[in-house]
Amino acid sequence: MAIVNRRARHEYHILENIETGMILTGPEVKSIRQGQANLGEAHCIIRNGRMLLIGCHISAYKPAAMNNPADPTRSRQLLLKKREMEKLVGRLKESGLTLVPLKLYFNAHGFAKLEIGLARGKKMHDKRADLKERDVKRDLQRQYKM
């Protein structure tokens, strides 16, 4: 099961996707497997040479009451290779670029992965154009079905 940040693609132009690992506790992993996470308010920052995911809400796993972290929205460290991190830092120095979490999922080996996007914010007229384009595609599909 994947947790998707649907709002990100609406508010940003995604220029590049990067897959990162995450440092999580056991109950957090089980909670994510149950789909109890939310990326809606989350964002990524680079601080002291580390990439952090801030604002991601992972609900407490009920059976592990004693081992759950105290704060469900605590910052979580993301795992990237040093070369990838340096490349991102260089790209982020361009004006208007940011890191946005797109999808939280488990890969084939069972590890929790976070797909982040290097993104540029959309203007209001860009959002309207996207909505108009989506409506046109939907109308065309309806006509072909008939």
C-alpha cells in the first residue's frame, strides 16, 4: 500500500524524482503498513548535512502502546548517498526550487521508501490550466466510450 501526496502534484511542477530510505521505529513501520500515515503537510529540508522529513504524520500503532514515539509528527531522517545529497544541495540553490514528498511505500525487499520530488511552485493560472486539461481529457474519454 502506498501513501500518496496528491496535493503536491496539484501545487508543484515536479522536475525530478528521487527515492530515499527513512529511519523509522518498529511501530511506525507497522502503522505505515496499515496505511496510517499522511504526507499532506509534510516537506523536506536539508539541515547540518542531513535531509529531514518534517510534518509527516504517522499515527500510533495501537498494539505497541509502550514503544510508540511521543510525537506522531516528529522529524525523520532520510537516507541518501553523499553524492546525491550534494547534487540536491546544488539544485536547491536555484531560486524557487523545493523538495516535496510525493509517495511513501514499501519496495520489493520490504523497506520503507519515500519518493521525493524536486519541485517548482505553480502559479494560479497553471493550476487552472491543469484542471481545464483534465476536464477536456475526461470529456474525450466519455465520447469514445459511447
